[in-house]
Amino acid sequence: MHILLVEDDPKTAHFIKKGFTELGDELDIAVDGISGKRLALQSKYDLVILDAVLPYLNGFELCRHIRQENTEVPILMLTGLGSIKDKVAGLQTGADDYLVKPFHFAELLARVRALYRRGHRPVPDVIHKIGDLEVDVHRMAVRRAGKLIQLTKKEFFLLRLLVLNKDVALSKHFIAQQAWGDYTEKENNIVGVYIGYLRGKIDKGFATPLIHTVPGGSYMIKDTEDSTADHPLTT
């Protein structure tokens, strides 16, 4: 098993590396969030272990970046932040498991092995359908009326966010936080730009638009031409 460990404490990193290498696994170490992001996106790993408190880019943001680019790699957060709020934040940003320090290596090993087994089982197709639009989450494939539509990774992430919240109005604030991890006037403008990109690929040339602007500047996807939200806005 090839593992990426993003951990800035040398003693903890050495302890974990020693344990896994003695078992025959290969483990790479990154000591900050930026180098961890580079390794995670440039190399293929069977599993990623992240600390939350990291220099330059914290583990929650790093987890979000990795998950946007790779929906399949198992991610385990290993951190001293043990509040319910922290655990929820870690899982919401894309982590599959969350283990609080101090920890026993036996428990870490058991959790890693369980995530690895889960990730290597055959994954059933998950295809979301909205009208004549089909979104295959695992294969990152999109078709409308049978026609394959090519999207960038960021465009697919935004479409997936809309599809998983079908018929729900998503605010620019919420979309920016999920896609870029922050919300400023710059991200506010970027959301509109990317929604425009999506409309150009998903709706252009088709009689029925699926992506709608809701009064107040929110967006939603639905399979009718009625752009009035029936659900509370997500902020």
C-alpha cells in the first residue's frame, strides 16, 4: 500500500512511517499543506493521512482540495483537534475517517486497513438523472440526451454540487466555500463565471434549461423551466 502522510511533527511522522514500513507499506511524508497538496495531486496514492494543523495550508483546506480532484482516494484525518465541530468539519470537507491524537498505532492501522479494503471493493455506478441529463459521479462522466459533455474538474465539481442538491437554491457564498474554501468578492464573481461556463455546456442547444438563477443571486438545478425555489436557500 502506498500512503501519503501530511504531518509537520517529526516525531509523529517518524513513528507512523516506522510502523507502516515495517509492515511492508510505502509511505511518503509531506511536512506542510502546500507540499502535501503537490504530492497528493501529482502522485497516485492508495490512502492519505492528514493532520489538521499544518503550515501554509491547513488540513481541512487540503482535504477539500484533494477531494475536488480525486473523489476516490480514502482520506483519514489524524489530529489533536478533537471537538465535535472539528470532526464534523473534517468529514464535511471530504475525509472518510477522523482519528484524534494521542492514538495507538494498532487503531490507526486498523482504520487504515478498513478504508483501504472499502476503497478496493467494486464501486456500484451512481448515476444521477435530471431530465435528460445524466451525471456519473464515479466516472466523472456527463451526458445530456445521450451526448457526452466534456467538463473541467472544477466545472464537474460545481455540477456535482448542484446535482446532489437538486431543487435546492445554493447561494454564491455556499458554492464559493465548497469549491474554493473562502468567500470574498473575487470568489463571488468566479462563481458566476463558472455557472456561465456550465450553462454553455449543459444548457446551450437544448430546449429546456436545467440550471436556474434564483432571485437573490442563488443557483439551482431542476428539470422544469420554473426557476422559483421551493426549498430554503443554503448559505
